[in-house]
Amino acid sequence: MIVLIAQYGLLLVFFNVLVEQAGVPVPAVPTLVVAGALGANDRLPLAGVVLAAVLACLLSDLLWYWAGRRFGSRVMRTICRISLSLDSCVKQSELHFQRWRGRELLIAKFVPGLSTVAPPLVGAMGLRAGTFVLLDGLGSLLWVGVAVGLGYAFTAQVDGLLAALASAGTVAFELLLVLLALYIAAKWWQRRRLLVALRMARITVEELNQSIAEGRAPVVVDVRSQAARQLDTRVIPGAVLADLEGIGQVLQGVPPDRELVIYCSCPNEVSAARAAKLLMAIGYHRVRPLLGGLDAWDAAGYGVDHLPSAAPQAALTGCT
């Protein structure tokens, strides 16, 4: 096994990093650490390892970046739909973008989930290609350097582990496959449990539209982040804009017995369901997420307004 790693090390590093950065849950850090240890013993060229890993990062990230530039919010919703962490990684990336803009690329690879979400997000938000390559290249080099450096610094320990794996033969490889399968299963089960925990009565877009037409419109609340609204400027007419973290403060003037409809643009209405549970916990009893969210409302042909590209949070005045 050690001979195989030493012989095909650069290819293994390149493809492992490439598929991980593309979003496949196959961790690349262990490979980089082992490559760093082999480099310390002159069994792999350290410069080649770093170069192969950084090139893999840039290739995968550029593909995501151009997808974000080309397809915008649709790419983000696709990532959210297939992610094992639901919309949490997208929400986290949006919050980082609001705070740091393109500079989030410098630390993205150290944050689980963020490394896949950040490139299409900054692409969709209009970050220039040259700036993206510079920041993403520096962030990739930092991430690769840390992982390879750890392997280089702890060569003796890594060599001992490799020797143990080599003596175990195929049993060790099968064990690694089992551990990977268990990791994916655990993430899937975590996703499933969250969806079950957030399951509650929804209101359909037809029911909401009928309520508005009959003059008994509820307070409609858009709980997307500011970055998400910049990415997708559609909004249900009259909706209150409130980030998930500040929704209680924005709705302070709304009576507890008022009906509230919460919507977002993530699959399964996860953010909307979380906001609904939060509002119910602070005293609002008539709260329902909008089934299908903003996309379902628009797809049904009901009217939408469009916000400026950098819309501030709306005050409650003027909402239905």
C-alpha cells in the first residue's frame, strides 16, 4: 500500500482533492497529510504535492464559480438540495459573504461545507474572475500547506500508521471504506432527523393567495439572508424582510394572535420552518411555513416584486 501511494501519490492527491472540492464527501486532508509525510522522506516531491492539490482546488472551484456566474441562485438551490447538511452550509456561506465578501475564500476550505458553496456564491454575486482566482488560489495554498505541513512535521507518527495499515492489508482498506460509508450514513440520518423535527403544518400558495384576495391576509415574512435577497431579488408583495437571527425583533409590533406565513427559497423550507418554531417559542401561535417557498409562489403565477440589489431590511409599516 505504501508503495502504491508513493508511486501514484501525485495522481491520488490531485483526484482526491478534485472530487472533494466538487462536493463529494471523500475527505482529502488525510491524503495530504500522508503525502506530506512521504515528502519528508523523499518518497514524493513536496512541491509537486502542493502544486497538484492547489491546481485541483482551482479547477473544481472555477467550475463552480462559472456555474454561479451563469446560473445564479439556481446553482445555490441545487447545492442546497443535494447537500447532506441541508441549507446550513448555504446559509453559513451567505453570512460569511455579507461580512467578508470575496475574502471568505481565504478561509473557506477550513470550514466544512463552505468550500463547496463559496465559489458559486461569489460567482453569482459578481466577484471578478481575476479577484476570485487570486483569493481562491491563496486560500487553497494555505489549506494545502497546513495539511501537508502537518504530515511533514509528524512524519514518524504517520509512517507508523502507514506501516500498520500495510501489515493489515486489505482489511485496513475495507475498514476505511466502512468508516466512509458510516460517515455518509450519519450525515444522511442527521438530515433526516432535522426534516422530521421541522415537520409542521404548511400553508399552500393557493391558500395564501386566497387569504390575500379575501382581505384576511396574514403577515408574510421573508426569512432569507440579505445575501440571498441580493442573489434572488424576487419577493412576495408586502412581505416583511427579516433575517432568521433577528426575526423576533423585526416582528415586535405584531400581536401574538396575528397569523404569520414564513417563507424562504431553500428546499424543504428548512429556514422557514426554523423561523416558525422560533416564533412559536416566543409566543406566536398561528405560524406556518409556505409550502414550496418563494419558488412555488412564483411558479403558480402569482405576482412578485423585485428588490434593489442591496435591499435593507423592511420595517413592518406597509406590510399586509
